[in-house]
Amino acid sequence: MFINERILQLRYKLQRGYLTLLAVYAPEEGKTEQTEEFYETLQDQIDKINKNDYIIVAGDYNARVGKIPIQGIWAQMVKSLLTVMHTN
């Protein structure tokens, strides 16, 4: 489903439920107003997803979180996701 020019949502049926994938393309670093609007819209979409779905948010974040480059945050998220998938 097309949300806007920066967010695409896909939902797949799996053997053990559903997977919702959000493909994102965040505004460039420094565009504060656009970035805030992007993350508000992204959070709204995440809040609408069925609570039983597996969720993956992937894409180009074009940003930093604090002093940690987004790649470091992304690596932590992937590690956590793999741990959850392995334990299920």
C-alpha cells in the first residue's frame, strides 16, 4: 500500500501469521520539519499495524540518532530481530 512518497507498506501472509514490511526513505539530515513529519507519519502507520504481525521497518533513514550513526542503530535492530526470530 502506498502511504506517501516516503513510505510503502506491504503485508505478507506467512505460515505463522503475517509480516508487515514498511519500506522507508527519510528526508535528508538537517531538514527538521520534514523529518518530524516523516517520523510522525511512520509512527501513525506502525500504530495501525495488527499487534500480532511481525514488523520490519527498512530503508534509507538519512539520519543520525544522537552521536551514533544510523548504521550502528540498524545493526542493533537487525541483531535483535534475528534473536527474536530464532527464539520463535
